[in-house]
Amino acid sequence: MATAPVSRKLNLTRDQLAQFLTDQQQIRQFELLFSTVDAIAPDVVNEVKIEAGSAQATANEALAELARLADAVELLTAAPVIENNNSVVTDYIDFNTTTPVPALKVGRMHWNGGYTLNLEMTPNVNQAIGESQYYYLKATATITKGQLVMFDGGVGSSGVIQGKPATGVTNGQYIMGIAAENIANNAFGLVASFGVVRGFDTTGTPYGEVWADGDILYYNPSYVGGLTKNLPPAPTPHVVVAAVVNAGPAGSGSVFVRVQAEPLVSQLSDVFISGIANGDLLQYDSVQQRWENVPASTLPVGTATNLAGGATGSVPYQSASSNTAMLPIGTALQVLKVNAGATAPQWVSGAALTKTDDTNVTLTLGGTPATSLLAATSLTLGWTGQLGLTRGGTNASLTASAGSVAYSTASALALNTAGSSGDWLKSAGTAAPTWTAPAALTKTDDTNVTLTLGGSASTALLNAASLTLGWTGQLATTRGGTGTATTFTAGSVVFAGASGVYSQDNANFFWDDTNNRLGLGNVAPACALDVTGGIQTSRTGVTSPATTDGNIFSGTYTPQQLSIGGIAQNTNVDAVTYQLAQYMRVGNMVTVSGRVDIDATATGNTIVQFSVPIASNFSSTAQGAGTAAFTSATVANNSFARLSAQTTDDCIFLQCNSTNTASVSWFYNFTYRII
């Protein structure tokens, strides 16, 4: 009978499809294709009719009609996507296992060219279905592809787990797997818990190791997110993470992930640990049917009654750290000895025993010592002679008596006869010491120091019961004393008086330590040096002042005319004669007086320079000042002049108004400061 069309728009029946499709699976696939076309594009695909009602219709005609159908489907792909929210119920889906791998696209599934389907989960992760398994998580720290990742909690009540690069792991159950892609902090990504991860460095170089294909990789506590081919020592958790598939650099390396965390002893189902302490042991409890930790002190002490592998008389010993060996029994009278290599015990026969007597000590052996020491039945010690000095003896046969004193001769010790009461022992050099009766004791007192003897000191010093030192008078200056009993008052300036005796005279020589002032002639100085009475200095007539002259002295000098470059600096002067002048210095003030004879070139302003007796560095004309005058019975117009400091040449200049050209004697007086 005729079959209904499988496509209303294409008007094709199953019988018509069977004319050129001989496989029932192909017919079923075309039916599904046409049904889909009818559903998603009823207004786009024009009706296609295949006239194949007879057996003579060729496959070529059908294929031509299908080509037109393909063109129509291609138009559909350019149309906007329509969400149908539908599903397909089918018996099975066949995938082409011979086509090339298509372009990667998230959500696309295809045959991987091997033995399973691939599902593109993310732009970076392509899951081989049935051959790999992943965790989808949120990173709490930046995760790099290839790093070992550990569990780090969840995202609230969302059910999304969190992870981070493995570090500080104390429980291997927290290890999740190896990152299959880079995951930024707070971003989401995939971590492989089973299957192959490709495309990262598996040479071991990042961890200071060299990896080879087939190496087993473990959790590495020394690196954050690290792996190692070396099983880490306890108590670091032992977590088998992966095996190296291809030991290659970044981009070519790959590993097969299969996380296996070895449980801690305390996590085993038949082990119960409570209050663990150092030195605890595991003991099986048959009542609770489990192993429990107990202190070592609670275990009963047993005795081994049989060790397998040894004959009668064998001696067990440890031949290696984990192996017990048996040494066969030896022969009679043999002794146990460590072998030459210090690796095991051995039986040795005893050698003949010999003995050598000492100078003082002798040994007698009983039994059969000629065979070995162990065969001797007795050891008898004896003595001969006297113990020598080098051995701590006396090297003599001595009989002690009351009061005797031992002394040494050249080769032995000896005892002398006891002396009389009160005698003292006196050396005789290399001869024997003798007892000697003491002589009477005398004493001589010093000027200042006296000695008083107590007891019966008149007989001997050894009989004195006490020695008492005393003092008398004052210690003389020749002995380092003051020579006086005077108690000096505060402020006294001590000086050597008559015969060098320390003295004070506060009324005329007093130091005020509170204000740091010295008074001469008074006891209340008002300044640093307060003198009541006259002051006289012996430094007079100083012609070449020096620093050792101090700053209070007087002297004479002849002023000089200054010149610069050999040119005199006086003004309106034909001739000038400086007479010997006198000066006095007090502190930094200098007063000068004298006479100078000036022969003016013409009447009018005249300037004459004076050198100073003590150099200064003037910065102002006011730092030196004075006056000069002349009177004459023959020259009219008595006159006056001024003197002031000159800063240019550091000198004093006299300025006057000459009223004639005759030689005039000027008498001057000026004072200046030493700057």
C-alpha cells in the first residue's frame, strides 16, 4: 500500500525514498531531516516533488532534487535563530567517524578520530567523553594551567565549589586535580580529576627536577601548586596525582591525571586515634575490633621463646637494618668477638696466657691459665719492696713517732725527731731541717706609726697574740702629708707656707666656687678676679709683644710711616720724624702717647700715618681715636689735630690743618682696640 508523505512541503514518501536509499538507517535519517525542515521553515522551502513512482526512476533524479533541497537549507542557515524549546526523541544518533576534526566551538560535539566523542566545554578544554572528568570551580587565587589544585570551600549556597593552587596541605583528600586551563582570580574554569591534560611544561624544570615519560607525580609541598616525582617524606600527605605521558616543554607536555590520596593512619576504618602522644603505639582491641593508640608503657613485656632459622646454641645478631642472622655455636672455651670488618660477631679460640710482674705488685694464676684467661680458676695479687716516690710512696720503711715531721732526702722521705715546746722548724738547705728555740722579739716605733704587741711577744713573734698599729702626730709634707692638723674651710686656696706646711689665708686669697670668682684681699669677690689693693706688673718696656706677654703690660716703640708698593701714604708732608713713643695694654685696649715732628709741604689739610705697637684689624674709624696739639713761641697759631683708625692699612692717621710750612712738633695721645 502507498505510504503517507514524510514531508508535507517536499511531498516525499518513504516508498519514494526507498527507490534510491537501500539502507533503512539512511531512510530514517532523511525522514528526520525533512521533518525538521517542515518544522523550522514552512514558508521558506518551496515544495519539491520527486517523481519516482516507478522503479525506473533513477537515483540521479533524486539526487538533483536533494541538491535543490540543500540550497534551500543553506538559505535557512542565514535566517535568524528561532528558539523552539523542543526536544528530539530518537532511538539512537550516529556520528560520522571518518570526517576531519571540525573547527572548535563551545558546545560542539564530534567524533574525535579515536574511540569516543569530544565535547568542547570551554575555549580551552575539549572533553573526551568517557575518558576524562573535570571539576567546574571558582578560583580564590590565580591558577595556572598545569598547577595542582586543592579544594577551598564553596560559593555560599550556590553549590559552586572553590579551588586554589595546592599549598600547606595536611590532608590529601583536599587535592582535586590539575588545572586544565588558566583561571584568573575569582573567575571560573575546569580542573581535571581524571584523564589526559596537554599543553604545559612537563619537563620538571619549574620544580628543579628532570621528568621522563612514565614518571609518577605527587603533591609537592615545596612549591605552590607544584608537582614532584619524588615521594615526599612523612608527615606530608602522599597523593598520587598523575603519570607523565610526554615529558615536553610548554605546549607539548602532557600527563594522565588520576588523583589517589593515601589516607592517614588515623583515617583507616579499623583504626581509632584519640589523644595521640609522642611514643604511642598501635594495639589491637579484640573487643572493639579495631586498632587503638596506647602509651608504650602499657604494653606487656614478652620473651621470645623461639627464633626461626637457628640451630641449637646459635647466637642471633642483626646483619642488616631489617634482617636477623644466626651465628652457629662455637667450640668449647671459645669467646665471642667482633670480626675485623666490624660487621658481625665471631667465635675465637683463646691464646696462651702470660703475665708480667710489677716492681711492687705480683700476680699468681691458678687453674689452667696456659690455655686462656677464662680457664684460670684464681687470681692472687702480692706485694714486694717499698712504693717509690714517683708512685706516690715514701721509698723507705718508716716508723712514725709523735711530733715527727716528714722531709725528703735525695731519694726517699724521712722523719726527724720532735722538737721542744715553742721551737720552730729551721731549714738547713739540702740537709735535714732542725728545731730551733725562738729569740726575743724587739720593735721600733716610727714618728707617726706605732706598734703594740700582745701576748708573750718578748719571747718570739710567733708567741704574739696580737699586733696593734697606732698613729701619732701629723704626717709631714716630706711623707706626702700636709704637715698640719688644720681643717681647710670651703673656698680656701691652699698654698705652701713656712717649711712647706699646707696653709690657707682666706682674707687675702679666696675662691668663690659657686660663682667661679677669685678674690685677692677680700672674701666676697664681685667679678672673676676681684683685687682689693694695687696691681703691679713687671712687664714694662716691651718692644716686641708676644702671646706670652699676656694682655697687661707696657712698653715703647717708634711709629713707622706705612707705604704700599714703596709709595708713602702721608698727605701734604715734606718730612716727618717719629720720636720714641710709649704704650700700655690692658686687655684688648692699647693707649699710646708720644711726639712727632711734621714739616708740611704747604698750608692746609695734612695727614700723617702711624703704625701701631700691637697689630689690629680695623673695620671702623671709631675703633681708634685720640688728639694731638702743638704750641710754639716762634710759630703763630697754636693748633690741634685728630687721630682715628684707618681701615685700609690697619693703622692710625693724624689729620690737621697746617698753618705754616715750618717743622712743627705735635704731642699726641690715642687709644685703639685690638680687633
